[in-house]
Amino acid sequence: MSALSALGVDNLLVELDSFEVPIMDGSSAPFIFLVQSAGIEEQNAHKRFIVIKDTIRVENGQSWAQVSPHHGFKVSLEIDFEHKKIKESGQKLTIDFAEQSYLKEISRARTFGYERDVEMLQKQNLALGASIDNAIALSDDDILNEDGMRYHNEFVKHKILDIVGDLFLLGGNVIGYYEGYKTGHMLNDQLLSAILSQPNAFKIETFEEGSSPIHYYSEDWQNDL
């Protein structure tokens, strides 16, 4: 979903011949490459945007997430993990997608998890495909991947990658400012439900080419692909 959001693909049919979408390398970069290789067809319809009009916030214990009005698309996130390598990498980041490239800054960020958790899950026949080929594997105090990190702050960047994809489940690219602390897919799902339950807090707009000053992603992002 994150790759499709970045590419602006908002009308497609996905068919699976297994139980879930393959994880690939744990990032959105392979999906971006494959979609671009297959080609994107422009349709005779204006693109829809979800424009946030009022601040909407959800909380779960210490964790919280909110969206507020913004002229473009911006994400600010803080994560909080006790692991040494995650602390060293930086746990807070703001990305303004009108100025920074999704492809360069976000798309290659991989998911991550603890080696001990994978071993426990696999004993329950879960996460059977998890490996250092599709995630950043963490021991108690280090990273097990021989090739190291793709970004200095890859952990928080992957969480932002997740946010971009989760927000796209609204059915269009969001025009607004997402802020969060210790968020995850479940909290983002609660935020989407809160947004949809308040129809006066957002509006759906379409913009003809050149008719709006709103820039969703940086103007050079397609040239980066």
C-alpha cells in the first residue's frame, strides 16, 4: 500500500495465490520497481485526495496518533525502543513529502524484529519466511545483517513507510499532517476509523492538472525512479 500511495496508483485489482502478500525484502522498493516495470495506465478521471479539515486524534496508553490540516503531506513520528542500535540510529523524524523524495528517503527502509521473537513465532508455525533477507534482525544488543543498515535511521523510516501505506487505505492520498508517538498498524487503523466516523472533519477533492498549489510528493520523485 505504501508503494502504491507513492506511485499514485489508486485503482487496481490485487489477486493473491497464497495467504498474504509476499514480504519481498521487507521494504516497498521491490513493489515500486515491479509496478513501474509493468506500467501505470492513466485513466479518464481526476485523482481523489482526502483533505483533512480538522484535527483528529486517537490514543492508546502512551501511544497516540493524529492528523491535522496541512497544505501538502507531512509525517512526524517518534518511536521508543530500548534496543541499543535503535537508540543510536535516532528515533524521531519528520518528513515533508513536498520537499523530500519518498524513493530516496523512505522506500528502501526494511521492517525489523528480534531474533528471539522469530524463533518463538516459528515454533508456532508463524513468520516462517522471516530471515535477514527480508528484515533487519536484532539480537539483544546488535544487528545480525552482515550488510548493515540502508539508512542511518532505518527503523523510524520504516515506521513512516508503514504510515504512508496505512493512510492510503482511506481510498486516496491524504492532504494533511500526521503526527504520532509509538504508533503501529493497529493504532493507525483506529485513526482511520476515527477519521471516517467524522465526515465533517475531512473532504474528498479532485484537482485538475495545474489547478491546485498542493504538492503531494516532491516534484522530482518520479525522476528518482
